[in-house]
Amino acid sequence: MSDWKENLKNLKAYKGGGGGMKKCSCGKLIKNDRFDTCFECSKKNRQDVHGYDKSRERLPDNYLAKSYFDENGQLRAGIFKEDAKLVSKVLASWNTTPTSLRVFYNKLKAIECKYKSSSNDFDLVKPDLYAFERDVAYQVSRGVVSEEFRKFINVNAEIAAKGPKEFKGFVEHFLSVLSFFKDVSKK
């Protein structure tokens, strides 16, 4: 028998069936000595009353309450900067992948292309905006994107369905989120 196998057999933890391992307060063995609780207890401690992981960020309830426009009817700077950075940070905390963001951004750009090629007939693309929400719901059910991503899309699609000006605001805001995402997700 090789030396390393013999040394392994002589270890106290090997002989005693894990005798040197720590136990969690629930009684389960902790596989890694760096931790004081087992994975399941740690997960329970991180959850809030609604079952969400407290370590992950959430979109505020008043997200886009001001819509996309300022008092002069122009696109707000916030949808390009602060709001976009906030959304990027939240989505990154939920482990959203750049690929998932890009897939949905490309769908939005396809809707925009259809709108432009239809001589700006907004009623023609409204059903596509509703289908956009449906597609996100499907990806949430598959575990590809998070509930926070669904909230981001649903709030924006609802505003965008109001008219062409709002639709343009959604496209610009989503592009800003996508642009900040890679920088924010590195941290």
C-alpha cells in the first residue's frame, strides 16, 4: 500500500468516522472547518420573513415611480445613470448572467426594429411587449433568471406599453443597465 493511503488510515478523523469534525447546532456534521453552521442552517439564517436571501439586493418598491421623463418631458438622467446602476447592481447580486441580459435586450431591439419598419405603428408592437413579459416568466420558471429580473422587465414593459415615447425610454434604460452590468458584476 502506498504511503499516503497508510497515512490516511492512521488519521483520527478517518478512524473515528469524522471524529475531528465540528457539528452544527442542529446536529449535522459541518464538512468545512471554516464554518460554524451547516449549509441548511446557514441558508435559513440568511432568509428574511418572505424566504428571500437577505444578502441579495432588491429593487425598491418605488422603482421608476417617476417614469422615464422629467418635468420638461425629456428622458431623465437617472434612467441613464443612477437607476441603471441600481438595477445592474441588483441583478448582479442575483447572479444574473450577461448572456441572459443580452438575450432579452436583443428581443427588445427586435421589437424596436419591427416598430421602425412598420412606419412607426405602435399598436402593431404592443402585443410583442406583452409577450416579452411572458417570455421572462418562462425563464423565471426554468430558473434561468430571477424574480428581480422579472420585476425589472414587468415594470418597464408596463410603462413602455403606454406609447412610443415610453417605449424609447425602455430601450434606452435597458441599454444603460446592460452597459453598467459588466462593471458592476465584477465587484
